[in-house]
Amino acid sequence: MTTRVILVRHGQSTYNAQHRIQGRLDASVLTESGCEAACKVGDTLASLAFDVIYCSPLQRAQKTAELIRNRLQASPPLESTELLLEVDLPLWEGMERQAVIDQFPQDYQRWHEHPEQFYMTISRGEEEHQHFPVLELFEQARNFWLEILAKHADQTLLIVAHNGINRCLIATALGIQPQFYQSIQQSNCGISILNFSEVVPGEFPQPATVQLESLNLTQHLGQVFPSPRSGHQGPRLLLVRHGETEWNRQGQFQGQIDVPLNDNGRQQGEKVADFLQSVPLDLGFSSPMSRPQETAKIILRHHPDITLQLDDDLKEISHGLWEGKFEAEIDQAYPGLLQQWKTAPETVQMPAGENLQQVWIRAIAAWTRLVQSIDQQPLVGIVVAHDAVNKAILCQLFGLSPEHFWNFKQGNGAVSVIDYPEGLAGKPVLQAINITTHLTGSVLDQTAAGAL
């Protein structure tokens, strides 16, 4: 059983347009642009059947939820809950962002660089209280999941809320710690999708039971990718999984066997190339294996001045003696090990192959070398690799260990967007992951669900 959660940030508000900090202040309303974007979300989600919509009680989120609901084919119940309120920033609410930077430079720097340590001193009568907005919002998000997931096993939910709480919902579901609060992007009317399996009432999801299918999709708004944050000076990297192979389609483990793209995989490569044609690319990197190389070369046909660079450390995980086999054959030859791979992948040593810790080490080494080579430069590059390697890279952005391997989905031909606003000196920002809308037009990933 799977509970699907589609998460949407509200449309642009008057305070967004004025670059004011909103928090829980309920003074701003949707702009005309925000209303139009909310309607586009509704049109994009119209074919999906939702069991319920939950939204924040703040009017910018409520209005967004109502506009989306009006465009759906069915009209699910709409419920507001204070567990979806935005981050509480009482000393800054209503102020222009630049004014906050000017008046509270040290506090703003801590908010930006160390959100888990950021606090406001609030006076209550004669007493003063230290309020930790991000830590308290993380706890609020956990309480939301504990309350809501138990009620909606095997259902589809739509959640319409805010930038901060949406970040915390995603982070707490995946086991991401508060220090990475600023590393998750949520654009106005961006769409994110979480899938929960085996939800046990009263228990918070374990890593193997939740998957981020996609993050911050914006193509329905006419945006190829979310825009970089203001002040962005470092590189942007587009992480791509290779197109489909026949072994992907059949569910046959390939690992480091050099299986080429099938016809559908080449078509996927062409669609990625068309999707990225208008993006000004500066660099191209790939695993040396044929399936990512071919995908990368198809993409770079629109960018003939770029020389593709290969890195052996981007090769797919070695499945050893599993390679070339189907799940039934693996189950017969290695009883229980395949199930262990699906539920506790960090504990599995592939027979005559690798374990995830080895993949982590080389994938992170390759990624670090790559980022260092373009550090502090506003360049855009593609990195074409494999399912396991891409997941390792995405996990390491948030300091996640191999036990979180299954938390990030990577479909064939999918694109993820990673920004380094300050280069390696600052934290990366995950702008979007697993974009596959260019392949089928759907927000849902409909690529092959085969073996790695």
C-alpha cells in the first residue's frame, strides 16, 4: 500500500512581490499572477483523484487550495490545519527582506547559514523567551505527518502550504536535519511528490518506507527550471540519469555490464535534449559507460562547443554476480538478500560486487572534483550518470548515509537541478529533482521501474 502526497506551495502573494517577509502574518493575498499559477496547478493535477486536500489556514494558501480544487475533475474535501502554518518570525514579519538584512545582519546571516541555531528573543511581559523558528517548525512538520499519515493509508493527498513548512515536511519525511533547511527549494506553485509505504500508526516513517518522487516541478508554469536564488554566484549542475535500456525495461540487473540504450532510451535522450536546448550549457560530464555516454552525446548535439568529460567514479554500482539476472533468479540463488537490498540496502554486500559505502565514497569523490573544477563560477553543466550513483550524490547533499538510498527516485531520462550559490564554501541548494515531465507530459514519473 502506498500513500501519495502531492505538495504545493501557494501562489505568488503581494508580500512575495514586494520582497517582504510573511511568516504567519496573514496580511498578504494572492496577486493576479499567483491566482493564474494556482489555476495552472489545478489544470495539471486535474486528472488525479484526491481523497482530501489539506491547507494552511492563512489566506494565501487557502485561496490557492480553493483555486486548485475548482479545476479538479472531482471536488475532494478541503480541510485547514494549523499544523501547516508558515514559519513563525514575529520580529521580522511585514519587513522588506533588505531591511531585515540591514537591521539584523548577524541574525540574518545565522538564519541563512545555520538555521538550526537561529533564534529570536521574544518578550512576554517581564520575561524573555528564546524562540527557535526552524527547530519548532521541524517539530510541527513531524506532528503533521504523525497525525495525517495514520488516517490516510493507501490514499492520495494534496497539501497546499508555504515555503518553510513545505521544506520541513520534505526534510522530516526523508530524515534531513534542520541545518539543511535552506537547501531545499520551494517555488510559488511548485509541485513536489512524496510516496509513503508501510505506514505504521504512531510511528514516524523509516528511510526505506518513503520516497521523494519529485521536487519543485515548475514546467506547468512555463519555467524549464526554478530560477536561482538572488545573489547566486556559483555553478548550477543538472544531474541526469541515462535513458532506458532493454534491461531496465525487463527488470534485469545490469550494474557495470555495458548495456546500451534501447530505442525508447534514445527517444528519451532526444526529449531531454529538446528540454535542455534553450538552457545555456557550459560543461558536460558523464560516466564512461555506453548508456550515459550516448544520452549525454544526444543532449550535447544542441551544444556542439562542449567537450564531454568522462569520470570512472561515476560508473554504476557493481552488482557482481547479480548482473544479468532477474529478481526471481536472485531470490533463488541468494534467499532473502534481495528483500534485504530493498529494505536495508546499506547492509548488503553484493556477491563479488560493491556495497553502497563503496559507491558513496567514489560518487562523492567524483562530484567534489567536478564542483571544485568550476567553484565560484556561474557556469551550468550536465552530469549524466546512473540510478545508484545519482542517488548517492543526492543523499550526500544532505549528509545522508546509505540507509537513505531509496529516498530519492531517479527515472530514466530524469533531470535534477543542484545549485551552489556560494560554491563549495556554502551549502548546495536542491532546486528540483527527478523532472520527467518532458518525457510524458505528466507530473508523475512513468519511466521503467526496472532493476538498476
